[in-house]
Amino acid sequence: MKLISVSILNFKQGAFLKDCIASILAQSYKNIEIIITDNDSADGSAEFIKKEYPNITVIENSINTGYAKAHNEFMRASKGEFLLFLNADIVLDNFFIEKMVNAIEKDKRTGMVQGKLYRMQAKGQAQKTLDSAGIILCKNRRNLDEGFGRKDSGQYSSERNIFGASGAALFCRRDMLEDIKINGEYFDEDFFAYREEADLAWRAQLAGWKCIYVPQAVAYHYRAYSPDRRIIMPKNLRRLQYRNRYLMLIKNELPFTFILHLPYILAFEFISFCHTLFREPFLFKTWPEIIRLLPKMLQKRKVIMRKKRVSYRYILSMIK
């Protein structure tokens, strides 16, 4: 039985940790190591874990290092052949990891697996509203959680190839992460937070790694952020969302697909510009930062394109 390394990223989500950990310990698959990275939560959660779960490794950061760097730290500390990256507000069904392992072992070129994530309506009470059936990349280059907010009526009940997996419960093959890392980074630390899992998925697809959606693997997500609550997000987080979309495009976009989908992209850019101008003008302040990071992103792009193993036609088939 292969070792599965589980990473729980915690930033001021101590209230969810007990349920998350309990769901991991209750898994039918038993060869698991758990590593929790605490990004300076200052809510006593790190101390709680060390006291209540002495067998769990805790990495304590003195500052909030973000999603990408925290999970990269986990990668270097873990030993498993397969990795499960979790948000602290996730609760797994008892057979989640077993189903993930069974799916990923069917094909050595499967690098990621996505389960069926439901929204958690209230603590301990689940509703059959979908949270994510995987990441989709749209023709206008938005990346979205497929099925988000929809009632589950069986429309996402078939196993299939998808573009990428949600960062809330991301199951990966270590060999894939080692293959697509850049300068020792698995997740791009320049992103800090938001869209890093979409960037990872795009890099993986270009390098010929598949992502499989497995609806039999079920988990529940409390989800602190959702698009309908964007307006109450802190401005610095909205800046990251806005900025990282462009960084992702600079790194991964292919010229032919870009030209083919240019009408969709331009239409979205026009709508986005008008929205930003009238509703969120502070987002324009991110452009000097995008320009500053451009040379670095272009260097990363060179690495990504050297590892490209698939055709333009294949990438087109993965864009909706």
C-alpha cells in the first residue's frame, strides 16, 4: 500500500481543522501521513494540533506565506508517492482517498484527480449543491469551478478527462509535480494565492499529464470564498485574482489557440475593463506589478514550452 501524503493548509481556519482531520483519520485507506502548514494563524490552532494530534507534523510559519509557498514547503517535507492538498475547510467521505488512488493508478500519465465536491451548508449539514466538478478553462480564458452552485441532478456522474482539479482538494502524482516544477517550485510562489491550481493544471496539460474527474470520490467544502461574495473580499485578494490571470496567460498561452479564441478574449477584456473602471478601479494599480514580473514570467514560459509534449489540437480540446 503506497504512502499518501496529505497537506492541510491552515490560515485562521482553526474552527474547521477538527472535522477535516477526523475525516482523514476515518479513511478506508490507512497508509497516510498528515502535515499541516500553519500560516501564522494566531488563533491557537497550531498549538491545538500539537496537543491533540501528536503524530501529525506541523510546519509553523511566522508570516502568511500564501497557498503556493506553504504547499511547496509540504512537498519538501513529505514522502508519499501521491499527494493530497487540502484546504482546512474540507471534509472527506470515508472512501475519498481510496477512490482517488484507484483512479490515478489506472494510467501512469494521469497526474491529477478531481473528486465531486459538494457545498457544506452548515457545520455538520451537507446539501447536494455542487462546489466543484473540476476546473474548466474557458475560451475567454477565465478559469472556473465546473458545476459551482448547481444542484446535483446527476449531470456530473461520469468519470472523464478534465482540464484541472480544484485546489481545495487536489490529488496529485509526485512524478508529475517533479516533472513540471520550475526553479524548485511546484506551485508558482509569485502567485501567492488564487489561480495557482489553474496555472498548475495548464502546465501539466502542456506537458502531457492528464487530469481525471472521479465522481465516486466525494468531499464537502465549507468554502469561505465564492464568486457571489467577491465584493466583500479584501482589496489585496481581489488584486491577486486579477493580476494572476494575466501572469497565468503569459506563462502558458499558445499563439495558435490565442489567435483562434481572440474574439472571446477581447469581448471578456472589454467587459472586464468596464467593470474595473466603474466598480473596482483600484485593480488597475496591479499593472505596474504585472509589468515588473513580465521578464520573470517569460523565463518561466521558456521552461514550460521546452516541456510541451502535446499538440495545439489537444489543448483546444481541453478549452470550453
